Amino acid sequence: MSKSIADTLMERRAALINQAQEVATNGVTEGRDLTVEEQSKFDGMIAEAQALGKRAAEIAEGETRSRELEESFRNVTGKDPEQRGGQVDGAFGKWMREARVGDGFDLQAVSGAERRAVITRGRDVEKRAMSASGGVAQDGVYGTLWEYAVAASQILQTGVDIINTADGNTLPFPVATVHPTTGAALAASAALTNSDATITTVNSTVAKHAFITLVPSELVSDATFDVEGYIARAAGRALGSRISLIAATAAIAGFTVAGATGPVGTTVSLGAQNTVGMGSDLLVDVFHSVLPEYRSSAAWLLADPTAAIVRKLKASTGEPVWQPSLTAGDPDLIIGKPVLISPDLPSPAANAKSIYFGDWSALKVRIAGGLRFERSSEFAFGNDQIAFRAIVRAGSVALDPNAVKFFAHSAT
């Protein structure tokens, strides 16, 4: 097997470090300091080795992402990315090039994607089929288009529950507004006290969202162009952004309990970080407003303007509150919990709820009927283009207002 570019760069880096060590060893062996020339040579080799190491790490990360993308293509097309002209198309590519007008492609029939865990922290995507009486039963297959949708929407990576129903009928979900409490110890034969939770229902509905793109017929018929990968990326990201907005809207409407409120004069900030009750203190208040049983799998969610403010905050020890991830691909941390970005959450403003924290499994994102994917060679016939469209019916509801708390800016 041929060496990768990253491996070659790392070998060059190792050789430079060995040469630098030899230069340094000469001085130690002879009991003297390095000469100006030797010191300059040593510094130059170390600097070059560091640059090579950084470049190799970037290339290795790119190669890893490329392999992951190829695997995604392989799952959805049924073929290797290298299989082009003269080779047999996968089901997806064959449909894109040969389907008749109005033919659809059932993404849920794609093999190799069953029960795929696409959410960070290992949560499975769940699919449910409604019965006539409203009951649900597990059954699940999702394709690569959905993976791209999740990748494009960080709110879907917080651990929200993703549910697929067979149709879009209104579906009631139970909502626990007040949790049961445990009273004092009971004496023998004493009457049991009522500790029921307060349960209401919220109706889950869905709305239709779509993506359509026009592709020149030459690219569809030319087997050297990866039209499957292009459509999967473009459609998945477009649908993902729409579902992200749906989920964020439901979170704002359903998670209604404040974990902390900014003091007067902090309408567009968290206040002075060196003042008690402001700055990073407010984040600590939000963190501890969430019950311990929810904090074990909790995550932060905020928009970019708020993230820019939080990144500048320091803890009482002087350390930044926002801690970069130590592993590529993992989210950064705030107070030891993942932090993700949603452009659909409010920016800092008077009374704005700009920071959310808690267990996002209480947020349900519903997909009705899976993803529809269809083509038409008639729609843009005059331009010799083929139209591809992806359609999803989606909705979202929050089921436990105690699971996720928010930070609200002051009114004045």
C-alpha cells in the first residue's frame, strides 16, 4: 500500500528532529554551548518540523473526512466512489440516470443504513410507525441524505430524539409540567400521600419542506461526475437547515423555565466577568438550575453572536470558560459539557433567551413518511436540465420544560 501524504510529511518531520538532536548532542558531548551557526540550524530544523507536523495533521484530518464521505456515498449508492464508466451503477445512480418521469427513489430501502447512530454521543435514530389507534412501534432505516441533514444542523447533534412516523396525522405526546415529589417518611399503616406528576399533552404536527435543484443532463449521463454525492450533500444540508429552524422554534416555545436572568444593564451581554453575579457566574447559575439527573447528558446550545461573548469570558481562576475540544470532531466544552451552535436561536437583546442548557432528549423532532426524493426531465426541458427534489414533512415539540433551562438577558 502506498504511503499517504501525511505519513510522508511525518517521516520528514522525524528526520528533522533526529538531525536537530544530533546538533544539540554535539554541544553536550563536547561540554560547550552551541555556536551561533549551530543554534540557528537547530532552531530552523525545529521550526520546520513543527510546521510539517501541523500540515500533516491537517492533511490527515482531510483524508479522514474523505474516507467518511466515501463511506457515506458507498452506503447510499451501493458502489465504491471509484466505480465509474463501464462499471455497474448502484441503485441510486441507476435511478438518477434512467428513471422515468415521476419515478421516485425510496431512500428508506437503502441497505447498510439500518439503525445508524448519526447523533454525536451515540444516540440511535429512531423510526416509529403509527397504528390506527395512535400507538407506535419501532422500525428503522435512514439513508445518507439524512446523515447530511444532521451534519448541517448542530441542534440535531445535541441528543434530540428523532422520531419517524408513517404519516403526518396529529399525534399527541405527554408533557410533564411538574414532577412528583417525595414526602416525609411514613409510619406503619399510615395513608400514602399522592405524589403524581402533573401531565398534560401537546399535539405534534408536521409541515412540508422541500429542496429542488437543476442539473445539466450532461453531468447526469457522464459517469465520471459524482452526481449522487452532489445531490446528497446539497439536499441534505438544505433540509437540515429547515429542520434545525423547526427544532429551535419548538425549543424556544417549549422550554419555558429560566435558569438565570441577567442583571439590569446587561441587555446585550452577560455583564462584567469580574463582577459577582455577572459574566461566567451566570453560566454557572444556568448549569446548576438543571436537575442532576438531566445534567449527566446535557449540552449547551446558543447562536454565534452569543458564542462570541461567551468565548471571551474567564472563570475566577482566569481560565477561559469556553474550552476547545481535545479531539477533532468532538464539540467544545463549557463547564465540562458540549456546546453547539444554532443560528436559529435569539441573539443577545433585551429579554432575549440566548443560551439554552439541559438534556435535549426532551425535544422531539418528528419526520413524517421519511424523505421523498424524485426526478423530472420535463420540468426544465427547454434548458436540457434534469430536476431533482427532496421533500420532508417535519415537526418538533418539547415534552419536559424542566429538562432544558435558558439564560434570559435583562429587560433594561
